[in-house]
Amino acid sequence: MTEEFDVLVVGAGPSGSTAARHAAMGGARTLLIEKRSEIGTPVRCGEGVAKRWLDEVGLEPSGSFIAHEVDGAKVVAPDGTTLVVDEARAGNECGYILERDLFDRHLAKLAAKAGAVIRIRTSATALLQEDGRVVGARLEGMGRTYDVRSKVVLGADGIESQVGRWAGLEKPLRTRDIDACLQYTMVGVQGDPSLNEFYLGSWAPGGYAWVFWKDTDIANVGLGVNLSKLRDKAETKAYLDRFISAHPHLGRGEILEEVAGMVSVALPLERTGMPGLLLVGDAARLIDPVTGGGILNGCLTGKYSGELAAQAVKDGDAGEAMVKAYEKRWRARLEESLYRNYLIKEKLLTMDDDLVNRIIRAIAEVGLERVSTHEILSALRKKHPELVAEFESFL
Ligand SMILES: Cc1cc2nc3c(=O)[nH]c(=O)nc-3n(C[C@H](O)[C@H](O)[C@H](O)COP(=O)(O)OP(=O)(O)OC[C@H]3O[C@@H](n4cnc5c(N)ncnc54)[C@H](O)[C@@H]3O)c2cc1C
């Protein structure tokens, strides 16, 4: 039994629902499939996003999916030296703290309202390919196996993307390009709920520890440790428990929930599409290698891929030109920061606590809140040329 759609979207995370919404808005007959029985759960996320990008992906901020709002972040060195950074400079994970399950469901609702058909408990199990192009996928769900033929498939199936693997676009991740994360949602924590907290250095080797506020006394407290620094994944729990007991404002909290997951801190895939197929969000490894944040990059590339897929359907050409247009668009928007942050992540892997302390102290002396990055660098160059030399290659 075969069905036909213009666009088939695999995975109803933020990337897939945004892609389906924009494909449907562009007039494409769109099917969005999700293998789980409920969109949005289980949540495996710190739930932090920057405020500024919601607008860029066509989303209105709403209390229906935002739990809390912060003004910025504290970046804390291992010796306790603290930098306060305003929201605009604090990276892609700082601004709003979402109710991620409600956010994902909101995006799926928008896709449905735009006209996309949604099928939960439906998995893609193979790609249909003919003459070097993708022409659909084999699906399993609701007790049946069937083929859906489509002019474009959008692979938005997350970090462990099978779609990318079936298409031969995915390369295995190296150990040093994965962070193992563990997070507790805690109630009864104390602190300043207007500032998220990022802790660098040996609290979480090669990564960082975070406190993302969901309310005045509830926070997501977690960390990501680079896999190359771990003997086994269970060690992340020892790191997180040590971090919490060393910080009295967290130590009095009670754990409501525990989530574990892997985050890619790799470079994007070299090829993020082929005729008939585009990979979106985590499936294309479009995750910030320093912060591990991928929600907004997923929504952005969801929008780009959905719009381009709908256009390709109208033009009757979902071949190399569509892939080139997609790669040109996401590269223009994201490539520079993804590559720069990859180099920073590589550097962080080699830095000891003493170097992290000296850098944060030096920036604190200059006053990060008040001046531009260029001014900070000029000031650091005069006072601490040896520190700037550490980063010269990618500055
Ligand atoms: C512990 C942790 C904390 C994080 N914190 C943050 C944060 O604070 N901020 C941030 O921006 N990012 C964070 N991230 C990363 C963020 O969660 C991801 O970047 C984001 O979920 C990517 O969205 P996506 O839609 O590309 O993939 P996903 O959200 O993974 O969605 C993929 C969907 O595809 C479905 N699927 C998979 N295979 C199939 C198939 N064969 N058929 C049908 N459906 C399929 C899955 O069930 C899933 O629903 C965190 C990640 C972890 C693990």
C-alpha cells in the first residue's frame, strides 16, 4: 500500500514541526511523523533558549510554553570569579526557560494549523531511493507497514538520525565530539533567578555545569562532560552530585526529575542533503559545540528546509539545486559561529582550571558588560598578551 505526499517530515521535535509548518504554509501537502506516542515527551533538555531568535523563526513568546525569563547569566570560574553577562551576549541557551514538552507541542499545533497531517506512533524504517534520489520512506505505525512516496523527505530525527545514515550522509561521531549530560530538576534551590548560571572548568571537564531557573526556587541543574574525559557514562552522576554538594544554594534542593542524554559537540555534517532529501537540526549536527544548544538552530533550519521544500515542489525540481540553496542558506546564517565555537570547544578540552581562572579574571577586570568584544580583546592584548595568544588562531 502506497500513499503520496509532497513533503514527508520524519520526527516531530522542534526542527521537524517547524519544517512541517513552513512546508505546509508554502502549499505543500505535508505529512509529519513521530515515532513516540506523545509529541514533546519525555523531555531531555535544559530548556534554555535566547529571546532574540523566536522572532526570526516566526514565533510569538507565550506563557503557554515559557516557564521563566532571565536577564542574563553568571559565568563562574573554578575559583569562583564571576562574570555577569547580559542576555544578548549569553549565548543561544539564555533568555527564556521553556516548558519543553509544551513548546514542542505548540510547534506541532502550528504545523497542523498550517495544514500538515500528523501521525504519532509512526516510525520511518527505511528510505525509498531511485536513481540516486530519495523518493519517500517506508513507515511502520498503528499496526501497519506502508510506503509513503514524496517529492521531498525532511530528516528531522534528531542526534541519532537514521535518515542521515540510510542516505549515507552521516559519519560516526568521535568520542571527543560528544558530551554526556545529566540534569536534575530541583525544587527549593536558592539564588538569583534573574541570572542563569554557567560553571566552567573541572566541575564538568570539557563541558560545563548549568543552573537554568524555571521559577524563583525551581531550576534545571545539570552538566555535560566531554565523553573523552569519562571512564564510563555513570561518572556524570558523580560529577553532578559533587557539583551540587559544593554549592550550598543548590544543596538544599530536592530532586523532582532526572534526565540523561548525549549532545553532539561536532562540526555540522559536510553534506546536509541529496536530491529529494534535506537533513534538519540535530540530524544535520547543527548544534552549538560550546553550549550544546540546538533548539533554535533546529527551528531556523526547519524554517529554511520547509520553505525550500515547498518551493522545490512548486518548481517540480527537488534535486541538487534545492540542496545547494538549503546549504547556502544555513551556512550564511550559522556556519561561522558553529565553526568558531567548535574551535573554542577543542580549546576548552585542553584547558586546566588555572588557565580558565586567569581568563575569567582578566575579562572581569576589563568589564565584559560594558564594552564590545573588540574592545575586550584590545584591552586584554595590552594587559594579558599571553592569554590572547591562546586564542589567536580563531580570533
Ligand atoms: C540533557 C540535554 C540538555 C539540553 N539542553 C538544551 C538547552 O537548554 N537548549 C537548547 O537549545 N538545546 C538543548 N539541548 C539540545 C536540544 O534538546 C536539541 O538540540 C533539540 O532537541 C534538537 O531538536 P530536533 O528536532 O532536531 O531533534 P529532537 O528534539 O531529538 O527530535 C527528533 C524527533 O524525531 C523522532 N524520531 C527519531 N527517529 C524517528 C523515526 N525513525 N521515525 C519517526 N520519528 C523519529 C524522535 O522521537 C524525536 O521526537 C539539550 C540536550 C540534552 C540531551
